[in-house]
Amino acid sequence: MDSRKRLLIRNKTIATGLMVGAAILFVVARSQKGHGAWEWLAAFAEAAMVGALADWFAVVALFRHPLGVPIPHTAIIKNKKDTIAGNLADFIRDKFLASDTLIARMREYNPAEHLAVYLMSRENAASLARGVTRVLADSLDFIDDERVQKLLRAALSNRIENLDLASSAGTILDTLRKDQRHQVVLDDLLHRFAGWLATAEAQARLATSIDDMCTKEYPLLSAFIPNRDQFSRGVGEKVARRMNAFIQEVNADPGHEVRFKFDTAVANFIVRLKSDPVLRNKIEAIKLEVVHNQAIADYAQNLGKDLKNWLENDLQQPRSRVREKIAAAVEGLGTTLAQNRGLKESLNEHLETLIMHYGDSLRTAIAGHISGTMQKWESDDYTNEIELSIGSDLQFIRMNGTLVGGVIGLLLHAVSLLLA
């Protein structure tokens, strides 16, 4: 049996016992014709019995009709269920979930500080990492479902087919060109090319190419060149140095002719991407070929499966690298948050903004959920649940009413004797 029900039955028994005891005492005292001490006991018992009956009626009337008689304004909780539900929901909405109240409590609590302390704990970070990896594992199983994969493939294919790749590429390049970021790309390419020219491998390839050219283009001349290997290496090194010098010249001059020609080439290519039907059709054909190419689709699927298998295997290990990385990232986030006052203030301010923007709609939804849920309860179940929650405490009203009523009876009897 529920402990609340046992407590309710016990307190009901005590309260009823006191009421019955007062009634018996009243009968016994009256039977003694009210002489001497019996007169005082009769006054006590009479008032105690009245108090006990009045409080019994009041307590019972909260939950049901006393003795089953449908007296008006009884069974209040049962009959006012919808009103109570609405009032309770409104009270929670307006008092507990009011935006001003929530913001005040949040400022007092300082959630960013508590979050930083929580995340810095290694145990908490490990616990969060385990939770995240469980979500990852469940997500992998979900994505592995053939129905989900079919839906994802269809959605992705549809989005790619409807994408104007040529115009999108043209817009991106146009944005880069306006901010001169395409020149940064050129700088990086020239820097990488210069770095390659400085290697022995590049100079050896240049030497081989020069020797092959001499042999093919000038066979008679090449026959009279002494130490051809040394000659080719020397020429290769000189060509590499001259090319590097030219690259440094381009890098040092923002207005160099090469940069102008590169800018012109990019601009012309952007125009073609946006307006040249031949180029646009070629790009569209390549895009569709990639989308519908079964080999590419199989490769992507196998790649996804390999990634899934690796991740599943790693997550099953006692010291999962993924889990350790996530835990380290969580700890790092906590440390950063703890050491950066501005970041904590920003987080708290954003939380306040969220409360201001969404607090009203959220608290209205919560109040509606509370009210709707309570209104759907069966009246008897609802009444029984409330009685189990507060009924045992209400029995003390009956007990106190019996005892206090008896004391008042004694006082009234004393007053009546004084006035007589």
C-alpha cells in the first residue's frame, strides 16, 4: 500500500476516534445529570463534538458530498476541477514563469559561472562525452536504415539537380574578385610554385626536360656539348632561379602585369559562367554526370560505411579516441569560459535575451499544458490524488477542532457560571 494512503487512513482513524470519544463522553456526562465535574465534562464534550463534526464536514466537503448527500458547495475539488486547473496554470505562469522573475533568478544564479565550473570537472566532461557518443552511435544506426538513406539520397540529388552550379560559382568568384581575395589565391599559388622550384627534384626535372629538348630539337648541337649532364643541371638551376626571381617580382608588385592579366582572366571566366550557354551546359552536364554516376554513388556509400564502422569500433573501446577528444573539448570550453569574463557576460546576456524573446510564448504553452493535462484527468482519480497528497494533513484540522472546541466549551461554561 502507498505510504501516503497508510498515513491518511491512520490520521482519519485518530480524528474519527476523537470525534466518537467526544460523543461518548457527552452521553456519559449528560447521563450524570450534569452535577459537579460532570457538568464541566459535558460542556467540554458537547463543544468538542460540535467542533469535530463541523471540521469533519468541512474536510469531507472539499473532496466529496458528506454522507453522499449532494449539499450545495460540497465536493468542491471534484466540481471545480477545471477552474482549479486553470487558476493553478495561471498562477504558475504569472508568478513562477514571469520573465522578470526568471531573469532575476538567472542573474542571481549566474548560469555561465556554474556552467564553467561544471564543464571543467573531468568527471562531468567524461559523462557528457559518453552521452554525446551514445547519440552518435544511435544516429549512425538511424542513418544506416535503408529507408532513411533512400530519403537522404533523393533529397540530396534533388537539391543538387536544382542548383545552378555555374551561376553559383560565378557569384562566389565575383565576390572574391571584388575584395581582391582572388589575388591572395594567386599569391599562394606562386608561393607554392616557387617553393617547388627551389627543390632538387624540380631542378632535376628541368634539367631532364632541357636535355630531352636539346636532343630532339638540336641533335647536332647536343652532340658537341661536353658534360651534358652538368650542362643540363646548370641550365636547370639557372632557369629555376630566373623563374623564382620573376615570381618574387610579381609578389612584390601589386600592380604587376601578371596580376592584371589574372584579374582579367577571372573576370572573363565569371562572365562566361553567368552567360555563356556552351560553358554553362558543359558544367551542368558534368554536375548531372556526377550526381547520377553509380560508381561515385557507390564510392560515397562505401566511404560512409567505412567511417561508420571505424566510429562504431572506436566507440566500443574502453579508451575511445572520439570520446577522449570530446571530453577534452568540453574541459577546454569550461576552462575558456571560466577565464574569460567577457564570454561569461555575453552568455548570460544571450540567455536573458532568449527569455525576453521566447519567455511569454513558452510560459503560455507550459500553462496550457498544465491546465489541459489536469482537465483531462478523471475526476475521481484527480480527487483521490489530491486527497492522498494533503488529506492526511487536513485530518489534523479535525483533531485540533475537537480539542480546541472542547477547550472553548469549557471557557464558555466558565463564563456562563460567572454571569449567573
